[in-house]
Amino acid sequence: MYRALQIAATGMAAQQLNVEVISNNVANLNSTGYKRRIAEFQDLLYQNLNRDVGVQSTTGGNLPPVGNQVGLGVKNSGIFINTNQGTLVKTDGKFDLAIQGKGYFQVTNADGTVYYTRSGRFSPDGNGLIVDPNGFQIDPGLTLPQDYQDVTINQQGEVFVTISNTVAPQLVGRITAVNFLNESGLRPEGNNLFTETLASGSPTQGNPGAIGYGTVQQGFIETSNVDAVNEITSLIVAQRAYELNSRVISTSDDMLNAINQIR
Amino acid sequence: MRVIFKRILFMQASTIAFARQRDLFSQLEIISNNIANSESTGFKSDLAVYVKSDKRINGQPDPTPVLAVATNTAPGGLVTTQRQLDIALDGKGFFAVETPLGTRYTRNGGLSITAEGFLADANGNQISGEGGPITMDVADAEIEINLAGEVYGIGPEGRSLRGALQVVKFENESVLQKAGNHLFKSDIAPEAAIPNEDYKIVQGAIEGSNVNQVSELTQLIEISRTVANLARIVQDQHQLLKSAVSRITGTGNG
């Protein structure tokens, strides 16, 4: 009897989640390397009203061509990550790196946890170690000599430094990239970081520029791939769907009220 | 009250009204499920249909219609997402999905890749290819799915074919039963759909829900009004009976 109210409640909860996902996208419109999230929905279970589909209504009677299954609402099937490339913006920062194409930077925090990120805002710390804005070291670690003058990072991720009194730039290390079979399966950890999960598969490490891996662009950062127009449109659709579900609740209430007045 | 309804033919109007009201509440559930799923990928709306009952009560045909639920398999609008693994079927047919309970069918092309590299639906069920499941390679930088459903991985060896999506069609789509989680099941085996003739696959888009919000809202208003009207009929019958009883027995002022 009250199934309609519960069904509409699942609809409202779903649209609430949709709005939350959209608002997080909008909030991260300017976050470096942020990837747009999309909430997808699917129908819940079905219940037969009084007979299963394909059962005769009476013995020797006609076979009704349709059943009478009533669905029990909606649920979120997953929040997909749209891993499309964000626009690269020139910053001229020597340690601002962007990956053009597929791949993630790998960073490690003090207790050895490995994180993956598309946000390439690195800088050297007091000891010359290259770290990300959270202070996590780039992995494999890279230390710059104290007396370096200039740093050049090529598209293959090789790091060259120019040291005073020497002519030739010196190769001091390499920035690598990692790939995953299922990027959508990575667990977002906040601060633009992701960790590996059973769903993402194991990371495979490679050199930037190698086939299957993107190239490193020095002096660029990757902006968020959120499209404001798209998000606002989705927001309007979600709001209308939410209103419609609330309308079901008020109509159910009216109907129950009408029944309640019979005596 | 129930005893009186059964014994007095005069009360048949009320019984019909009650039966109708019960069905209207079921119809309300169907509409609320449609509205709740108005943003569900590949969702097909349900329609309440009333069919004349073939039962007979005391030799008389049963006056109350039987409620049945038909699924509207009309396509939903295509929504572009630009996600490589989002595909939509433009035309007839269904994707086949392998679940632990057997083969199921869906129009939801929001695909993902499992940790083992299989192409799967949002719930991790493998999507069937023409020759078994389709496996992608970790080095596939890009995935290309053409109109005929051939899946290519663009990786170290260039563009290589990883498999072709299996698309099936049903002569009579009313054999499909909803199994929840965007899936349909069927006891009757489907036939193969022909690419370019029956369907085209569109990459970077998904099929939205086919729920028509305006028509659902109209039906919602309609059933709400009908329930109120039926309540009036029951109320009037009650008054009529009450006055009849008091006139016959000479009690009250009738």
C-alpha cells in the first residue's frame, strides 16, 4: 500500500546524490587534474502483483501477453570517472608538469603509501627532493643537486640539470608514469590523489612517451575536465526529477487521505 | 461491512469501486517507479493496462478489469557523455550480459573494464562478445568502438581488434521480463541482430531513460482524482444504504 511512497523516496535520494556529484564537479571546476564524475542510476528489483508473466489467467483461458511486475524504485549503479584529458594550461613553472595522454604520476608519502595523481604541481623541498603540494615524494625519488642553475624535463620524463661551471646539462633522473586497466576503479583519496584498488587492477609502470603512455609537458598543468555548461544542464535536469518525485509523494498522500475519509 | 458487501447485490457499486481503487494504488506504484527511474540509463518505462477479466462470478462476468503491466520498449534519447566506454544502441536490439544467474539483456551501454581486463557493465557482469567475453589490454591508450560494435584497442601494436559486441533482438519484445539492475531476462532465446540494418552503435553516448515526465505527471493527477471520485461513490452508497435501513426499520429521520 505504501510502496509508492518508498519508491518516490528512492527517486528523491537518487536525485539528491546526483546533485551532490554535480556540485562536487562544479566546486572542482578549477582543480588541477580533477576528473569529472558521473552518477549513473538503474532500476531496483521487481515484484509480481498477482501472477507471473506467461501464466494463463484461467485454465484453458487466454495467455495474457503482458505480466504485472511492479518495480521498487531506483538505485545508484556507480559513480563513473570521466578520464578524458583536461586542457593543458601554460604556467611556465619549472616543476609544473602535465601528462598529455594516458598515465598517472606516482607519489609516496612518509609511511610508504603509494598514491597516483594527474596533478603535476611539484616543487623541490629543502633537501632538493621533488615533492607534490602535500609534501609527498615523487616515486621513483628524485633529488636535485644543491648548486643547480636550471632544470629541463623532456617529454620522455628525463630530468636534466644545468650546474654552474659546466656546459653540458646533466641527467639526474627520470619521471615515470603508470597506467591502469580500469582507471574508473581507482579510489579517490582527496587532494587530487588516487590509490589502487582490486577493481582498478595493478599499475604498470613505463616511461612517458613510450607507446601506451602520454608525454610529460614541462611548464604546463592539466586543468579540470569539468564543463560548466554541461554541469548546469545536468543540475537543472536533476532538480526537475527531484521535484517530480516529491510530487509523487504528495499525490500518494492525497490519495491515502481520500481513502481515509471513507467510513 | 464486508459481509454486507458480499450479500447485497445493491452494494456491487462499492465493491467495484474498492477493486478499482486497489488497482489505482498499484498504478501509482508503477508511475512512481517510472518517475524514480526518469534518469536511469537505458530504463524502459512500464505502463499499467486494464484488460477485461475472463472470470465469471455467479454466472455473471466479473465487472472489475484486471491490471497488467506492459513495458514500453521505445528507445530513450541519446545523451552524449564523451566517455570512451559509454555506448548506445541506435535502433533495435539489446546487449547480452553474463550474470551468475544466466544471460541477461540490457540497453545500458555504460561499460567499464574489470581488473582482469574484461569489458563489463556497471555491476561488473561481463558483456558478451560474438566469441565470448571481450578482453582489453592495459596498454590500450584508447578504445574505439565502431558502428558495427567492433571493439579496437589502440596500443603498442597499433590498432588491434579486441572483439565484437554481441547484439541480439527479439521478434516479440513482450517476452522480456524486468530483472532489476537495468537487466531484462527472457525464456525465449533471441536472434542475432544485424549491424547497420537493425542497429548502429554510437560511442561516447548513453541511452537515457524513455520515461515521458509529462505523461507520467498527467497520469498521476488522473489517478489521484479518480481515487477521490471513487471515495465519493463509496460514501454516497453508504449514505443511501443508511437511509434505506432507517426508513425500513423506522429508526432515525432517514
